[in-house]
Amino acid sequence: MIALSAIPTEEDRNKFREIYEENYLKMYHVALGMIKNQADAENAVQEAFLSLAEKFEKYLHLSGSEMTGLCVSIVKNKIIDIIRRANHYSEEELENLILYDECQEHNASFMAEKKEEGAFVHRALSQIPEVFREALILKYCYCLSNLKIF
């Protein structure tokens, strides 16, 4: 968890913890989808939360969905920074990556399809024993190797 020394009150620190818990996985999946590297995705999420903590008082008025949108936006920018620093992509390829990601995000049918897929996967996972469910989640959501899982 991020050091919370930048956030002055205990109440705000608790709110930040809630935001962290609610948004970490979403941000990680966005980052991993963009950069395809687990360590870089984790670094981007941590950098995004550090940026959020530094200016947290400015964002306290945001609702849950607005805060999620802000968190995702910040992590996307952090990924772009990481890509630029590492020179993984040319500027043209980077622009296409950003445009592709934004097109998917705003496509209503794409989002509806993803929601339906998620519901199907959730129903399927709820029907198998817990030990298998946990192994599948670790493998496919957290991208852990078989050796790390078992």
C-alpha cells in the first residue's frame, strides 16, 4: 500500500484506502492491457496512486464512478510515460495504442459485451469448487505462473 503521509487527516486516509481497494485491480488490468508487462503495470498503478495521494484534497468531491475514471486516466498516462521512457514504441505506434484503447473504452456495444462476458465467467466460477476457482483467478486475473500458484 502507498505511504499515506501526503494525506493529512485520518478520515481522508481511510477514504483513500477505500479508493485504492476499489480501483487497484481495474487500474492494473488497464495498465497490463496497454503494456503487456506485469512489473511495468504494477509500477504504473503505484505511480498513479502516488500522484493521486499528492493531490488528494483536490479530488475529494468526486463520486465513485468519477474517481474510478480519474484513476484509470492517471494510470493510462503513467503507462504512456513508462513506454516513452523505455522507447518501446515510436510516437506513431504510441498514438495508435492510445487511440485504440480510447475507442474500445467508449464503444457502448464493446462495454456491454464485456459486462455480459464478466457475468458469464462469474456464474461459471461460482459453480466450481473454491480451490479450483482460486487457482483460475490467480492464473488468469493475476497472471501468476503455475509454479507460483502451487
